[in-house]
Amino acid sequence: MDNLCGLDGGSSVAPKAPSAGTEAFFSVRDFTVAAHQAVERLADMLSNDKVEGVRLQRPSDLMAKARSLMTAADLGRFEPRRFADILELYLETGIKVNSRGYMGRQFSSVMPVTAIFEMVSAMAPQPASYYEAGQLANIVDRLIEEAFGRLIGWPQGSFEMVTTSGASLANLTAVLVARNRHFSGSWKGGLVGDGSRRPAIAIGEDAHFSVARIAGIIGIGQDQVIRLQLNERRQICPRRAVATLDAAAAQRLDIFCLIASAGTTAIGANDPLPELAALAKRHGAWLHVDAAHNGAFLVSDELRPRLAGLELADSFCLDAHKTLFVPALCTLLFYREKGLAETAFPQKDSYVFDPFEDEMAAVQSGVKNFECTKRPAILNLWLAWSLYGRRAFADKLEQLVTMTGAAHDYFADQPDFFVPYRPESNILCFMHQPPGVSGGRLSGLQLELRDRVRAGGRYLLSKVDLDGWTMLRIVLMNHRIGLADIAGMAAEIRRHTRDILQHNPTPGGQERPLGLQSAE
């Protein structure tokens, strides 16, 4: 084996001793100083009861600030003041997820103890794909799998779970399993169909944009994405879906996967899963449920019935970093049939996989997910579960959903607000309708209100387009938010509306947005 591939095995280079500068970069003292600074500053942040959403800065101004904090020379030493300034800039520019004014996105504040453990896992990493590198992470996967299996109602040992970094990746992984199962040669030979039928997937019209992307990523093509119409509650309508899927099949589309939602991003709606499971079975299709947002309802005895039929899905995912309140990213991907997870990526290389499976290889997830170096994010969920139990998650979820229902009732009672849908989760859409504003100006007003409220820094809202109308949207992720905060946000909206109309009055009569009916 000497001089293998023409390499000269006789030469050698003396190892270089670590420099004093390198040792300084890994200073325990500097770490301790920085950790104390960070903990004290974060404790102040958590104790602050100020109502705020986000403080937007011009990109050019922020670029200048960030550039000024970069050392102009190789100082070779830690500067506590510079670290404090960098930390402050990060907190200053971030969304205020711990504030009662933050209602705009599905990013959650986290249980503080999980953030501490996040630092521990960063300093003492356990890459979670392989057992020898991430022993506890792989064992904890199995423990969380067991806990959720009991909540779903699947027999122990009949199913399996893997963790991924985000629902976008989880949805893609599940569809790959469905594709490889339906088209057995697709991993090696590609998606060629049977020569007469084109592979296709079916999704709801309100499916997350990452779901629609899957068709392009795996080579199906966007033209083979079948959009299923919605009912009056913005759920996939099974009756219309029957006709749509039958028509697609008649056009020689081979529907191998139907993707439903449990918690649409737009309004938090849950698709009718029992009916969709029956429809998928009729077409020989895999049923995957994107339950990134509402899948966490499993932990609540009160909310779990809203997921009726989830146990019939071939696969589903949920984001623990959304509604289980742990650091991002932590997504749980479940398969109803054990043994299918590893068919997503049927490829094994000798430097990571042994030819024979032993008790250690049996519990590792590397063969079942796309990531090779995977953060042990599952440890944060297990930590909180171990310390506080399931009830802690359920209590907060139930409080958020109850408060969102109360916000719906509040806006429904206001003559200048319109609420089209009763919320199924902690997401609520509404529109401000001041007298004298109608037509297209009404949608433009909502967008301008979102921008002005956000720029004010006190509240953070988002927006969504529904049936051609722009609506304001809130997502309640903070359990401290009360009706007083909802009323304060409404007052802020009215104040900005008065200012907008004073400077740009628009004549017209009051009208309800076309195509939207209030769902009680």
C-alpha cells in the first residue's frame, strides 16, 4: 500500500504547537465573563414588562453599526465591552417574543431553562444522527416517540419518529418516503411514471408555500401539483376534492401523495382528516399531514379532539419550536408504519454505516433523515418534559387558544372591525373597516396599517391575503397577553387609521369583503 495513488509516504511535517492567540480564543475565563454578561442581560429582558413588537432599522444604518463593532485589527484578546455591545445590538434588532406587544409570527418565546440547555449542548455537542456521537440525543428520540405514541393512540412498537430541522424538511422527507414507496425505482432511476401517467401530489389551497415547493425539488414539476379547494372554514373540502382528484386521474395524473394541514399558516385551520384519509386510500395515495403548528395539540386533553383523524395519517410532523416552546429548530416527524422512515434516503456509505445493525445502530437516526450533522434539539423538549411534565405544555397551549377566541369575540363586537373566521388555534385574522372606506382601498389600508403599527414599535402584527382581500393577522404566542393588550392594539390601529384618512381621505360606502363570510 506504499505510495498509494502516487502519494509520497516518506515525507512528514512537524506538528505546529498552538499559538498563544489560539489558546486565548478558547479561554475559560473569557467564556465565564461572557456567560455572566449574557445571563444578566437576558434576565433583565425577561423581567421587562414593556409592550413592544420590533424596532426596525434601515439596513444601511444597521450595516454601519455592525461594521463598527468588527475589530479593525487582530487584537488576539477578548473585549467584554465589545461583546456587550454586540449582544445589545442583537437584542435591540430582534423581535420581542417575550413582550405582550409581539403578536405577529409563529416564533415563540421559549421556556428559559431550555435556553440554558441550548448553551450546554453547543459547548458539549452531541450530533444527533449517530449513536456514538449523540448517545443521549438518540435515546431521547425514542422516549419522546413513546410519549407521543400514547397520545396519538398508535400501538407501541408499530410506528417510529425522527427529528428534523424544521417542518419544511420534514414535509419533504415524508413525501420522499411516499414517492419511493409508490415508485419503487425512483431513487435510482428517477421519476418516470409508467409511461402513460405523470406523478402528482395534491395539496390544499392554503398549504404552506414549502409544501408546494416539494414538487419542484423532487422533479414532479409545479404543473403536477393538484390544488384542492376549500370550504367556508378554509379547510380542504372533501366533496370538492373527490371531483378534483377524479378529474386529475382522468387526465392521467398518478396521485401518490395527498398533503393535508393541521394548523394552516393563514388562519390555523385543521383539514377534515378522517374524510381525507378515506379519499387518499381510495386513490392509493399516501396521506401526510403538515401539523407543524397544531400538532402540539396532542399534549392537551382539551385540544386533542381537534386533531381527530391524525392517527389515520401515514405520516405527520409537528414543530416543537412553535407550540411546544423550545428553541428552534426542533421538528418531530412521525410514520404510522415502523420501518418506512429509512426508505426516504436508501443510501449507506461505509464511513458512517456498519454492514450489520447492532443495538446502537438500531436507535440512531442518521439513515432516516437528510442531515448528517444534526443539532440535538430534541434534548430541549425532553428536558422541559422531564422537569415540568406534559401538563406544562398543555396549560400554555390551552391559555393561548382560549385568549385567541376571546380576541375574536372582542373584534366581532366592534362595529369597525370584521372577523371572517372563528379561530381553531391561536391564529386570528381580522380587518379594520372604518366608515367611508371600501373596495380596493380597504385592502390597501390593512397593509398600510400593518406597516405603521410595526414601525411604531409597540405592537407587531402580520398580514395575509384571503380571497383577494388583505387581512391583518395575529398569532398569540405569549401567555401573558390579555384582552387589555388586544384593546390597546385596536386603539393603535384606530389612531393610525385616523391619521391615514386625514391625509388621504377616500369616499365610498361601507361594505363587507366579497367572498368572506363570518364563520361562527
